[in-house]
Amino acid sequence: MADRDGAVTSLVAGGAGFVGSHLCEKLLARGDRVIAVDNAATGPLGNIEGLLRHPRFRLVVHDITQHTWVDDGLDHVLHLASPASPRDYLELPVETMMAGSRGTHNLLALARAKGARFLFASSSEVYGDPKENPQCEDYWGNVDPIGVRAVYDEAKRFSEALVMEYHRTHGLDTRIVRIFNTYGPRMRADDGRVLPNFCCQALLGEDVTIYGDGMHTRSFCYIDDVVDGVLLLLDSEETRPVNIGNPVEVTMNELAREVVEIAGSSSRIVHVPLPHHEPRVRRPDITRAREVLGWEPHIDRRDGIERTLESFREPLHI
Ligand code: NAD
Ligand code: UDP
């Protein structure tokens, strides 16, 4: 439903956040009109300051857990609005559950009313503390429904179920992307995730804090690769969930050593108690993304860490 000058209109809920702001930029670069909807709960509006003067960009400051409406015709509704880092969702537990329940419902209703395609940003957290490694989309996961991380994991699982029900019951055109650990410029220095912590600690010469024994693994995908994958899925006809992440797995011990070395830092690496139970391993099986979208990540971790370290110099005044 492109408008008179051929532009597609995409509404990005969570558009001021880390992933959302990069996504808005890419959508604008390809010619879309973009409406970012964000209540600034965890994404500083400064992330999109540079976009506010763009003629095809508009920011609506709004909480998606409240009735959500815009008068514009919409081709796409992309739902990225949720606290995402463990520190954020543990500080905003009820808000996180509402963003992934009421918020998802409000945005699905909006997409249905507009006849728009709906994309939901789900997470590798739907797999919980996985008993299979790597995780493919057919794995149902291992989530503690009353654990502290459940506010995030169960909200994502509930949202996926609701999205699929809108697809089956109402014929809504839907996409579900299961995003794995993503990093890069515009992560908040204080969001508590491992790469902002390690990068800032290394740049400041502070102790680099490994939680627990450091044998936990994650697989980190650079933001530009993730955004490319999300857009390929949006443009595809794939209505099943698709993992988007980097299949290269690393222990937190290895990651800490890498960041310290790349930063040329004199920081010590120390071990502190694990704050709470968390997934011990995580690695995406990206066979589906490769086969259906022709997508795989291109930016290697060393290059990505260099770019991320660089991005923290200004906020840290280094
Ligand atoms: P982020 O916190 O930087 O961005 C989320 C944005 O949503 C913020 O700008 C926040 O203000 C906004 N928001 C939160 N609640 C809202 C509400 N009720 N109404 C309107 N806006 C609201 O997080 P991110 O890392 O950019 O993550 C974006 C999405 O991708 C999230 O849904 C997250 O679950 C998903 N995801 C991210 C990762 C990752 O590694 N970054 C991994 C898996 C999934
Ligand atoms: N972690 C760490 N030190 C930190 C922050 C995190 O060792 O300062 C570990 C954490 O225990 C987990 C991994 O890094 O094993 C990834 O944590 P993050 O909060 O970035 O994301 P998660 O994948 O757990 O949601």
C-alpha cells in the first residue's frame, strides 16, 4: 500500500532503542516513511536525534501498553518495544510483561486495522536455559515460568503465541524474528549487558567483571548484520519464527580476554558471583535464515568489538 510517491510506511515501536534506531535508519535509507513510537523507557531519545529532521521520519512519544493509533496508512508494524537487557527488565518487571502482552495485542490490533504486515522482535530467551545447543526454531525451550527472567522470557513466548493466533484466526500477515545477543554502537553504557560492561571497564582501566566461573557461553552478532536479517525477513514470505544471530559461540572468559586485548587495556579480569540463574549456553542454528533468507552474518567479532569500543569513547569522555 505504497503512497502516491511510492513510499512504504513502517511504524517501528521501540524505534528509539538500540536495535530500533538502527532499523529506523535502514528503513529510511531504503526510502520508507518511518514512524517511531517510543516512551523512552529504556531507549534514550538521543539515539534518534539525528533522524528528527528527516522529512520521512516522525517520532510519537507513546506507551504501547495504552491504546495505540496513528491516522496514517501503514504497510508495516514492527514491534521492538520492550526493555531488553536483563538489568532493565529486572528493574521494570511488570512493564516488561505488559509490553509483551497488552503492548503486543495493541500493535496487532493496529496492524489488523491497517492491513499492515506485522513483525515481532522475539528473542533467543524463548529457549530459556536450553537443553539443546545450538538452538533451532523447532526447539520448544526450557523456561522456568516463575524465575526472575520469566518476566521477559514468558512475555516473548506469550507474544509469539498471540502473533501466531492473529495469523491463524485473522489471517494477519506476520513475521517472528528470534534475535540472539546483539551488540554495537548505541548500546547504553549502563544497560548492564556484558559487552557494554566489558568495553567500558576496559576503556576506564577498571576491573572487568566476569559473573561466575566464566564458562557460560553466548554468541554475539553485530547490529548491522542483525538489522539486515530483520529486513530480509520482513520482506520475505516466511511466517515461521526465524533465528537471527551469529553462530560463533564464545565463553565469557574468552570474551573478557579479547576485549581487554583489543582495547589495549591494563584492566584486571576478576570473577564475581553470578547475580541469578541464567542460561548456561546459547548459540543459534541459522540454517533456516540461510535457506529462506540467504542471510548470514558478515562482521567478525574482533571488528565488531573494535567498532563498539570506539562508540563508547565519547560517552565516557575518553
Ligand atoms: P532497547 O531497550 O534499547 O530498546 C527498546 C525500546 O523500546 C526502547 O527505546 C524503549 O524506550 C522502548 N519501549 C519499552 N517499553 C515501551 C512501551 N511500553 N512503549 C513504547 N516504547 C517502549 O532494547 P534493544 O536491545 O534495542 O531491543 C529491541 C527489541 O529487540 C526488544 O524487543 C528486545 O526484546 C529484542 N531483542 C534484543 C536483543 C539484543 O541483544 N539487543 C536480543 C533479542 C531480542
Ligand atoms: N556477564 C558477565 N559480566 C558482566 C555482565 C554479564 O560475565 O558484567 C555474563 C552473564 O553472566 C551472561 C553473559 O555475560 O553469562 C551475557 O549476559 P547479558 O546480560 O549481556 O545477556 P543475556 O544473554 O544473559 O541476556
